[in-house]
Amino acid sequence: MQNFEKLGQELERMGKTEDIKRLAQSDAAQRISRMVDTSAVEKAAKSGDSEALKRMLSQVLSTDEGRKLAESVTKLMQGK
């Protein structure tokens, strides 16, 4: 959890928090959120099951929505 807090602080320092919020509210992100089993993600994160998290991420990134969202996040973080 501490890593997420550090990530949040870094995004805020970079002035990216509002941009991230807009991405999270995008159509692609909303469709992805309906695809993901949040309880499974939470369970894997709490238990430190990185392989399960990698599988879930791979499933998301294999969709058009996942690729679009990942591309948007990459562009955002590169300042494009």
C-alpha cells in the first residue's frame, strides 16, 4: 500500500492527478472495470500473488480497451 501512496504523491508532484482521474473515468476504463474481478485483484494484491496480478493485467491488455488505456497512460506519463 505504501508504494501506491508514493505513486500518488509522485503523480501529484508531476501535476498528473487530474489527468489520471479523467482517464479513470473514460469509456475504456469503465469497460475495463466491468471486466475485472475486483475481489480477485484485491485478494492477489493483499497476498502478494504477483503471478495472478500479471495474468489479470495480461488479460486486460489483450483487449482493445486495455491497449487504448495503456497507450493513454504511457502518453500521459511521457508528457505527450
